[in-house]
Amino acid sequence: MSKAHGIPLSSPDITAAEIQAVVEVMQSGHLSLGPRIPEFESQFRQYLGTREAVAVSSGTAGLHCCLLGLDVGRGDEVITTPFSFIASANSILMTGARPVFVDIDSRTMNMDPEKVSAVITPRTKAILAVEAFGNPASMNDIAAIAARHELPLVEDACEALGSAYKEKKAGTFGRCGVFAFYPNKQITTGEGGMIVTNDRELAETCRSLRNQGRHGGGGWLAHHRLGYNYRLSDIHAAIGVAQMQRLEEIITQRQRVAHQYVQLLLDNPHIVLPTIDKDTAMSWFVFVVRLTDDFTVTDRDAILQQLRKCNIGCSNYFPPIHLQPFYQEEMGYKPGDYPVTEYASDRTVALPFHNHLTANDCEMVVLQLNKAIAQTRGA
Ligand SMILES: Cc1ncc(COP(=O)(O)O)c(C=O)c1O
């Protein structure tokens, strides 16, 4: 990959195998509803040990199908985190239900299990928990709370393919789990998603929802419910099959890059590194550091701007969902509602993270990061 234009924030790990897989589908003429979909689904069933896997067109589509399949709709509440990519909360709104946010634990950046029980009401229909940046810590505790209150847990594992907590794989903690395959994810299909579950009925409903409400042997023009076109094409699935065959290799490469950053930043007094619990096997999605308490959001934004000037890709993953203009305007959320999320979110810096990064690249990123930090300190 040419570095002439700098170091991108993300970059998919595509080899000749993925390209050949696409060519084969194109030559077969079977571009949709072909054999690559069941093959891709079977890889997920085997990898995660779930009974069912349902390929869909995106992670958002997967979350939407799961919530609809669990009968979530108007008048219901779904408990979730404000510290995530917007799709996790939007999928709740898409059903007509209301997201009820729970602030995060600043150590894991995931929904704080201790705060969940307090917001459960008779209207609570489900919990939608996210593994922020791929970190599965606390999913065990959230699953236990969900079970105690007899609420289904939808696990948004879109960032966590390959992570595990106490040897239990991300995606398998709840009633169902959802993965996403946008090009910055551990594996990509361009766009795509996968639902996994042990619940046969839920999987059947999701299959119907993804395919315009068609059902089993009911025929192509018989529609049994309001459905969607959330199908994944065979072209996309073929990329996924090739990527899944390389999953361990891809995860190992990502670990190498994360390890390089950790070594370079371990003693940096201005940086808080991600906290990884000893029981966690981390499949790295992004590498997000936090600036220490003495930095303001203005400092952080200046650092991002400086890195971009040096052609180093970076981002403020994630602005709090409740402070997105749409959420503030339509639902009345305001700054101060979820202080732990807001505090953490003001100080995050996502560094370039992908398998093409060499040790030299990581050194260059950290050198420029240190320079940018020094500038905010007036040095
Ligand atoms: C936590 C989380 N949830 C949901 C999604 C939505 O996935 P997609 O972009 O495939 O719809 C993403 C990915 O971008 C995500 O990171």
C-alpha cells in the first residue's frame, strides 16, 4: 500500500483470495441467493458454536431484524449505551421503541452493569448491549441482569468478532448477537452483517424479515409480514467466506499492531491506554487512547487537527449518541445527562489501525501524536 498520501485510519486486509472469490461469483452468474450465503452462515455457526446464523446486508439491518423478531415496537423501551456508533440506538428507534440510555463504566467503556437495574420499568422489552471497540468485558454481568429480569439481551457485537470473555465468544452472550462487516471491521464484505442465535424461531423470523416477509416454502410472491430487503448478495458473501478463512491470521496481525502501540505509549504520562481485563481475549477493532484528565475537548480536537495536517488518519470515536443533533432536538437530551460517557468521549483519540501498518508507521504516528500533545501544552 502506498504511504504517499499518509497513514489512513483504517484499511481492509484484502488478498488475491478475496478477489478471486468475487470473480468466481461474477462468472457463475449467481449473484444473489446463491451458494455463498449458506457457506458464509455455516462458517459463523461453526466459529461461534451457535445453532443459527443469518446473513444480512448490514449490522444495522441485523439489529433491526433481531429487535423486530423479539416483538419490540411502539410503546416499548430498550436499554442501551450512549457510547457507541449511532446505529445501535437508531435500530431501536427504527422499531418505534424508545432507547433508554445507561451511562458507561469508564474502565471498559461499556454500559455499566450496576446502573442497569435502576432503569428497568414495566415497559422494558429488551437490553441492547454493545461491546465498545470490541471489548467484551461486562457482557457476562449484563447477561446475568437480563436473565434475572427475564429480558432478552441483544448483543451488538458489530465491533467484536473474535473477542472472548472467560473463553465465551462475543456474540454468544445474549438471545442473539449481531456482527458487521463495513471495511474498517475485523473482517469485511464491503457492507454486510450476520445475526447469530440458538433460537430457531427468532432465526426464522429474521430470515423472513430480511427477505421481504417471505416465509419458508410460501413462494416468491407470498409475503407473510412487513419485511425488508436486507439480503446480502453472493458477491459480498464470497468476500466474507474468504475473509473468514483468514480470520485468525487477520486477528493476529491486528494484535501485532495493537501491541506495537501499547509498547510505544505505555509510559506516556498524557495517555490512558485501553483497559483489557485479564479474562478478556481481545480482537482489536480500533485503537483508541484517551487523553488524561488535564486535557479539554478543545485540546483533543486540536490534536486531531494537527494529526490530520500530517496526513495521519484519526477520529473522535465516539461522540455520545444522546448529544447527536437529532437526539437532542427530537428527544430533549442535553449535555450532562450521561456524564461518564461525555467525559470519556471528550478525550478519545482513535489512531490509525489496520494490518498494513508497519512498526515504523506506528512510531511515526506516536511521534506526531506526542508533538501535537506538546503543542497543546504550549511547548
Ligand atoms: C457498535 C456498532 N453497532 C452497529 C453498527 C452498524 O453496522 P453497519 O454499519 O454494518 O450497519 C456498527 C458499525 O458500524 C457498530 O460499530
